[in-house]
Amino acid sequence: MNYLGFSEAKVLETVGHLNQLLANYQVYYQNLRNYHWNVNGKHFFDLHIQFENLYNEAKVSIDEIAERILTLRMSPMSTLTEYLKSSQIKEKSTASPKEMVESILQNHKILIVNMRELLSVAADSDDEGTIDLVAGFLGSIEKKSWMLDAWLQE
Ligand SMILES: [Fe+2]
């Protein structure tokens, strides 16, 4: 048992999923910055600011995930090399505004699956602190997905 009363094996499993989420979020974050900078056309003003809102939220989530791992007395993945190697979300370069929004929705799907698996693992170890943190991210990403999906409707 560690200082929070979790078994080593349970913590290792939870942290594996948290590090996966961290790597996914880092690449997602950079995709958003890329789109914020490179979006063009008649949707520029809308999307430029929305991508900024999304990456600012992602930045906060990234820090919270890393600090949850530290709270569990483990090491967060911390280098770009590790993130790129582990991330299920891939770097995506410039595209049309529509492709950018579709790509972010696709990134959200990966984050959502990652978070649901993590919630299930955390529930197995009665890790309410992790559940509380990740459930908040999940609800927010789902709501943002609704908005992006609405934007895509003709
Ligand atoms: Fe900016």
C-alpha cells in the first residue's frame, strides 16, 4: 500500500492509462495550435478563437493529469519523444477548415475511449480522485464534440 492506501499493482495500471491520456493530450494540444495558426478563409475568426479556447482547456487538463500521476507517486511522461511514440492521436498538419474540425472530432473520439477505459480501471481501485478529475474532462470533451459536430452540419 502506498501513502494514499492504493496497492502498487493498481496504481501502476491506473498510471499506465493516465500516461497514455497525457501523451494523447499533448499531441492533441499541438494539433490545435497548428490549426489556430494555419486556419484560413471565411471561418477564420470563428475557428481561430475556438481552437485557442480548446488548446487553453487542453493545457490545463495536461497539467492536471501529470500532477495526478505525481500525486500517485509515479512519473508522468515528460518528453516530446515519449509523447510521439506513445500517443494514439497522430500529428496532423494543415488542412481545410472542415478537415480541421473533423480531425479534432476524431482526436476527441480517441480521448473519450482512453478516458472511459481509465475510468473503469480507476473504479476497480476505488480511486475516486482520478475518477473525479477524468470524469470532468470527459464531460467537457463530449460537450465540445457536440459543438464541433453542430458546426459541421450543413
Ligand atoms: Fe494566438
